[in-house]
Amino acid sequence: MNSKLVLVTGASRGIGLQIARNLAEQGYRLLVTANADASLQALREEDFVVNGLGEVHPLDLANRESIEKFAAGRVGALWGIVNNAGICKTLGIESDAEDSFDEVLGTNLVGPYLLTKKLLKHVSRPGRIVNISSQLGQEGRADYAAYCASKFGLIGITKCWAKELGSQGITVNAVCPGWVDTEMSRIDMERMAKAEGVETAQFYDGICAPLELKRFNSTAEVANLVSFLMSEQSSGITGRDWLMQTVWNQQ
Ligand code: NDP
């Protein structure tokens, strides 16, 4: 058991929830956040929260006031921060639809940037920062300009902060999953399958064919890597962007 306190943003479902569950199992205490009321309620019913290992807080990363309010609250001494929360919206350069660039950049990049800056004084030395980027933080995909810009940006921030904070013993790493089985990827996959006029299952097989593991990563596999990067055993690793599987050359 350890009693270190870690913040996980976007912990109501998917990757963030699994990261929080893993860390709680390892004895960390958690601050966990979500944005929507229903998500906050679901999080309050999670075992690790009910059992006193997690405190639930509202946080809207697209809203600076919300970030300031959270950071000004009773945060406590943090061992680590996992910047996990994110959204994915697609829009091609030639589309006439309303642009969502600011919303995606605000939530996925500016939000974590401001939050981490404001919380830095609470982070212990040594300490840990883990940013959940994406394979799309290393590679472009048609129609994903906003999402890619946010995730490339998060890797850039990771590398800068690693250099700034290394001498204080704070490591900063980015985790770059490819496809992971969550609500976000299911919505995406269904939309892409529909656009190609194929069944979702067939589309899934097509996406998986070039992957080394021939399947999506599970949330548990992402959470395992985060757990390692959060642990004391990872003290010599910083400024890296950890790609989990190769998904190059997809449209
Ligand atoms: P989900 O959509 O399943 O969950 C997203 C989480 O982020 C939810 O807890 C949600 O809370 C929270 N969130 C969304 N908008 C905001 C906001 N404005 N402020 C605060 N919290 C917010 O996503 P995943 O679990 O799939 O993704 C988690 C992270 O992993 C994201 O950063 C994503 O980009 C990244 N990723 C995902 C991949 C995948 O294939 N799934 C692949 C590579 C990276 P609420 O319910 O309250 O909105």
C-alpha cells in the first residue's frame, strides 16, 4: 500500500476510469474529475470512491473559471497528475460545417496546460506528470486536424516540462495509445464505417489488420503503462511519448 495522492482528469469512463481503478488498487488515494452531472454521479458510486480512496470533483477543462476554481480548492499534496480527459471531433479542411477547433484545443491542450501550471506548487518533488496524448499525436489522419493538433501539442508540452522539471525530480511523460475500446473510439468507428458503407465489425477487422496485436488495446493495457509511469520504479524515464501500437498509414 502507498498513500500517495494522484489526480486523474476525465475519470468517469473509458481510459480515465480504468487508470483510476488501477491506481486505487495499488493503494494510491485519488482526486478524480468529470464534467457532466451524470458522469460525476456515476463516479461517486465507484467502489474506490465509496471505499474512501477517491474524492470526486467537477472540472470543465474547456472553461478557465472551472480550472481556476478547482485549482484554488483544497487540493492537498499531489504525488502525480494524469491529464487524461479529452474529446474528439472531426472536421475536414473543406467542410462547411461549424468548426470545433477551439473547443478541441481548449479541452485537450489549453485546459491540461493551465491546470498543470496552476497545480504545480502542490506536486511533490519527486513527482509524476502523465499526459494522455494519442497515436494521433505522432501521425496525421484526414479530418482530425483539431484532435491531432491538440495531441501533438500535448507531446510538445511533455518534452518542454520534462526539461524544466527534471532537476526537481518530477518526470513528465506522454502515453500515446492507438485505438482503445472506449465510447470515444466506438463513436468514431461507427461514423467511419458508415461513411465507407460497411458494417462496423468489418471496419474493425480492417483497422486491426495492420496492427501488431491485431486488435484494439484495452483500457487496462493503457492503465498498466500509466501505473508504471506513476510508480517510483519509473524515476529514470522522462520526456518520452510512449506509442502503444503502430497504426501508421491509415487515412
Ligand atoms: P471517453 O470519451 O470515454 O471519456 C472522456 C472523459 O473525459 C470523460 O470522463 C469525460 O467526462 C471527460 N471530459 C470530456 N470533456 C471534458 C471537459 N470539457 N472537461 C473535463 N472533462 C471532460 O474517452 P476515452 O477514455 O476514450 O479517452 C481518454 C483519453 O485518451 C482522451 O484524452 C483521448 O483523447 C485519449 N485517447 C483515446 C483513444 C481511444 O481510442 N479511445 C486513443 C488515443 C487517445 P464527462 O463524461 O463528464 O464529459
